Amino acid sequence: MSANPDLTFNDGNTIPQLGYGVWQVADDVAETVVGQAFEAGYRHIDTAKIYGNEAGVGRAIAASGLDPKDLFITTKLWNSDQGYEKTLAAFEESLDRLGLDHLDLYLIHWLQPQRGTYVDTWKALVDLQKRGRVTSIGVCNFTGEAIDELIEATGVVPAIHQIELHPYFNQSALREYNAGKGILTQAWSPLGQGGELLSDPEVVRIAEKHGATPAQVVIAWHLAIGNVVIPKSVTESRIAENFAALDVTLDDEDITALSSLDRGAEGRIGPDPAVSDFA
């Protein structure tokens, strides 16, 4: 098995490039599947308050026998908790559920432009980092313009920007913006949704060429273009297969072919962060 590369944040800290995501995983299931992810080799787990499974992730960490210092744990602030004081409180509640006294990465989950609280929320994350409560801080589902506001207000550049990203919606402009600011790009829904991407003839062709699964090929594409990627599965064999994507090496032709599947805005699955506002 190839090693899981560490990518370096603009704050000097590092993150394992391939992680395990637990969106839409029930709390009681999370304990089991995160344990299976640890067995497969994952050390980077991505959760969020709104997923309702931080406690299950915490139980898996406790049961694993692994030193939390050898793990990389991310969670996210939900929209209704935005605002300076509410953010500080929500952070401590997330740590309690995870059973941790320190967090590797804390993210603002959505921009929520209509609320007008994202700058104050970012100031809270900056203060949590200064106090040593969290190692690195970042955002999810923002626009470049809003990130510019955060930087202007605090002088602190997010370490990472987690966005919807897959070959049907490859976000080339936003990835370029992130790179220009020294911000790592992280992909959610990296395999698309509903199986359409994984049955795409081009993905299947490249998978057959490499003797790999379609999911492994798409994960390998993310790794090759520099994304941090967090595929999710609740099937033990697929959890292991996804981690084995580290052994799949795509050539330039493969990468170009997969990138050419981009459908622009029509390929988007989730809400548009620039206009979305929800509790």
C-alpha cells in the first residue's frame, strides 16, 4: 500500500491528503465504520455537528487504541451557531461529543451570506487557534470574495477550503483562486452522487485500463490534481478499496480525460454557497 501523502497548510501544519468522511452516517453506525476506516489505514476523519455523529466518531477514536496525536480530526460549525460567542460555545460542545481536548481542523460549514455573521465567526476561529484549542482553521462552501473579506478583517488566510468537487463539477476557477491564496482545496461529494459518475463510460474505461474500480480512479484523479479528498462509504470492503486508491497512478491523458467531464454549473449537486441561506 502506498503511503498517504501529507499536504502542508499555509500555517505550516499538515493534513493527510486522503481522509474518510461520515456525512449521512448515523451516530451508532459511525462508531463501527470509523473503526473499519482505522483498520483500513485512514487516520484523517471528517465530521460535522450537523451530521449528528460526532459522538460516534469519538467512541470510535476511544475504542481504537490509537493515540489522538496520530489522528487528524476535522469537524465543522453549523450555520445556526455562527457569530462570535455562539461559535466559541459550539466548538466546546463539539469537542465534548468527540471526547477530545484539542481539534486538528475546525471549519465554518457554509458561508450563509444573508446572515452577515461569517466575519465575526471567523474571528472566533482565529481566537481559538491563537489559544491553542485548534491547530488549523478553514472554511467550507465560501466564495473567493467572502474569503477576501475574512483575510482583510483578520489578516488570517484559511488553511483549507472544502467545496463540492468531482469530475462533473471540477471547480477549476475556485481551485485556482484557492491556490493563489495558498489555500488547500478539499473535495466533498468527491464521487458525485447516485452512481452516475461511477458508471460514466470514460471513468469505466480508465478503471479497466488500470485494473481499478471506478471509485478508485476518481479518488486517484482528486489526489493527482492536489485535492484533499474524503470519500464516504459504510461498506467495509469499499472503505478499504477507496483507501487503496493510493496505489492507482493516473497518467496525464487520464487526468485530462477526467477533467474534461466537467459540466460547469449543471454538474453541481448541492446548494450554491453564494446565495444559500438555511438553518
